[in-house]
Amino acid sequence: MDLDHLSIGKRVRRCRRRRKLTQEKLSELCGVSEQHISNIERGKSIPSTEMVMRLAIALDTTPDEFLVGTVRRGGEDRWKGVAELLRGMDEKRLALAESFLTWLREQEL
């Protein structure tokens, strides 16, 4: 499954605007530069797994909204818990987690 980074960026922008947040405020909530948020919204930067989770927490949604355009209801606490686990990881562990999540998504369960 290939992700359309421009569509992801548009969904992030739409969600941010719906929450009446500026790029500056969203960047503060996510702990990144305003330019990084701008690049994601314009499809110029590919958001990492951790960044998608940070955006979801900051915008009070789930990653589904950005990645596939739908929102998963229920279990928000689980998403936030996973995001918090990812937030505390160093680069090596985060890369391993991203690889595992990519593999897991491709499995038929």
C-alpha cells in the first residue's frame, strides 16, 4: 500500500483548521518547527510514525484520519498510550517499532 503524502498533508491541514489551530500552535504541541508542519501539509515532508502519532494526539484524532481519511472511534486511550510509548524511544528503537508496525499492517489476521 503506497501512501499519498500530499493527501496526508491535506488531511492534516483540514483537521488543524477544523480545530482552529495555526501551524505555529500545532508545531508547539508536536514539538517540531512550524516549517516542518508546513512541509507535511504541502506533502513536501513524509511524516514519521512518531510524527503521525504526535499529530493525532495534538489534533485529538487517530492516525487513520491522516493516513486513510477515516477516523476510528473508540479506543482513543489505546492510541494515546501507544503514542506515549513511541515518544519516549530513541532513534534505534523507534526505527525498529516503525518496521514492526509496517510489517504488522501488511499481515492478514
